Amino acid sequence: MTALTDLDSKMKGFDLGALDYITKPFQDREVLARIKTHLQLSKLTKHLEKEVAEQVISLKQAKEAAEKANIAKSQFLANMSHELRTPLNAILGITEGLQDEVFGEINEKQVKACQIVESSAYHLLSLINDILDVAKIESGQINLDYSIVSVDQLCQASLTFIKQQAQKKGIQILIKLPINLPNLRVDERRICQALINLLTNAVKFTPEGGTITLEVTFPLVKQELPSSKTYLRFGIIDTGVGIAPEDIDRLFQPFVQVDSDLNRQYEGTGLGLTLVKRLVELHGGVVTISSQLGVGSCFTIDLPYEEIEVPLPDVAKKLSPSEQLMPSIQSDKLTSPLVLLAEDNEANIISISAYLHAKEYRLVVAKNGEEAIALAKSQRPNLILMDIQMPRLDGLEAIRQIRLDPSLEKVPIVALTALAMSGDRERCLEAGADEYLSKPVKLKELSLAIQKLLT
């Protein structure tokens, strides 16, 4: 409050920290009105500051809660994966052993019964894998393993998985591939997984005597796709039941099925199409659908294509998994190697032991990590099969301690475990394992892995 009325004096007052400026002589009513206004503004400012501070704290707490929930979800999925895979490993191991007559001769009816059990167990395993894959993608834990693959081989490999199902329903399979198709740089397993999911759905929803076509289009010209890239399209066309327009938008939502009534005709979890969409989008691609009730559906996968300079002969020739694993072993080297099996699940011990005995391996069994270390030092096995989740001492620590013994430093160790989340393989290998096999594992594959490591 001052008698100075020039602009410089007013500005100096504000610069020094004043909120207002009243010149003398002043009016009482004006001063009171200004005081009231500034008190109200001060009160509102403090209230707003308090609300902002509370919001910041609330957002911080929400972020921390979300992070904890995500960690808890990942841990839950890892635990559930282990708990579900462990009994499945026993079921599949014993049925495989029965079919190979490891436990004695069986008749034709018993063989068919074993095949039904095995088929059902693999169906359960596929559901578990779908759930885990969707969870991994949502949490950013999935990494693509890019390689250069032939489009023709990709299509043929995918069709192999559904040909038998299609034949049972009398469904005709057609494949339309243009000549001179380029190679793609993709995660072969994941794109094959997406194609198999779409083809399996096509078989499921196509009546007997129908037709399914796998068609490849290249190059693809599509206005809604980025013009700077070239795309290749996989199209799966069926003469199935079709989908109503109002249901199409719900198709790619997880755990949602269009035919979701209690009396629905088709089994499944509703995760297949969700997984297809996420895997394709990870590759920078797009999934689309067109359908008409009673006529059929067409699902398309559009993947970006980039020029590949690697010569075809160097990348096209690949060994099959069995060729990669099958070593040239002289029989006298594997007369009776000693295998140490560290496993606490009795059913798994029975199935693996019976199979390995039938393959003429000698076997010693440890039921926890401490026993595994003691038997490794006393028995000097040729190879160790190490479960990871065991009582008293887990398999990772057991592997580390075994590797500290100079005489056991080079003994092959296979981590045979139901742990199948992101990073589990790396942790096993860092601990000192030579190989990682996730349960349930086919006993033939286990046998091949053992042969490879013992050469």
C-alpha cells in the first residue's frame, strides 16, 4: 500500500513478491474486498496443492500395486505351470512307455486306450501352453527368435498338423502358392503356431465334406497398410459355419468364445485367436477376418517383407530336429552308462526309470538336491538328469555345487524341469546345466538328448 502510482514502482513491488498493489488514499471497502479475494485464492491454492499431492501419492501407490500384481501373476503362472506340467509329464511318460512295451506286452485294445490318454494329455498341455503364451506376451516376457524360412516349408509344416483331423471329417485341403515366393525373416515356430491355430479352427468349424484352402499372396497391395513396406499374406479360407457380424469384434478377446452357451458344440478356451493376433502383431503384421453365416470364413495374416540378401542354398537346407539330435554313436561307448536321476515325484521316477532301463542305461535316483550332490560325488555318473524344484536343496544350487567338484566339472547335466517361464532356461544354463528340457518331455527326445551329450 503506497502513494506511489507510477508503473515502475508497481512492477518493483510485484518483483519483490507482492500479490497485489493498492494506492493511497485507499477505500476501506476496496481493501476488504481484495483481502477477501486473496484469502479465498490462498485457500483454493492450498486445497489444490493438497489434492495434487494426494493424487500423486495415489498414482504412485497404484503403480506399485500394479507392479506387485504383475510380479504375483508371473509367479502364479510359473507355479501353476510347474504344478500342471509335473503330473502331465508322468501321464505322458507312462503312456509312452506302455506303448513301447517298456512295462511288458499290451494288446491292441490297450494300445488304443493308451493313445486316447496320450492325446488327451497333449490337449491339456496345449491349453496350458496357450495360457502361458498369452500371459508372457501381455507382460512383455516373450522374445522372437528370428530366422530365414521358406514360405512353402512353413505352409507344408502347418498343414501336416491338421491333415489327419481333416481326413477324419472328409474335409478337402487345398493349397495355393504362387511361384518364386520369397523367404521370410520371422520366428518360424511362432508363425507356424499362428497358422496351425487358424487351420485347426477351420477344421473344427467346417462340417464334414467341406473345403479348407491355404492361399499365399505376394506382393500384397493394401491401402490401409503402411505404403513403405511390402507385405505377404497367408489366407485360410473355409466353407464352415461362419460368424455373425456382431460377433466378429469379440473374436480376438481372451477367454471369449462366440459359441459360449452351456450346450455349445465346440470345445476350447477361446485363447487361440487371441494368441494369433498377439504373435502376428509382435512381427509388425495384421490379422483380419471376413465371414458369412452358413457360407464360411476367411482369416488373413499379413506380414511385412524385407529383402533378404543371404543366399538361399545356405539358409534353406535345414536338418530336421531328429537329424540334429541323432548322433553317430558307436555301440561299445553306450553299453551301460550310469545316469543319475534327481527327481522327487514318484510317478516321474517310475516312468523315466523304466524307460531308461529299457534302453540299457544304469540308473541311480536322488530325491532331493542334497542326495543328488552326494550321489554325484560317490557314484561318478556319466550323465545327470536334474529336476529344479526339489525339497531341502533346489536343483539350481545342486548344479552349482556339483560344478565346484573338479572331477564332476565336465559331467553332462540336463535340467529336466516343469519350469517353463521366460528366463528359466537361461537360469539353468547359467547354473551349469548343459541342456534344458521342459516337462512334459517325450521320453524318445530325452533318450536322444542323452545320446547326444554322451558322445
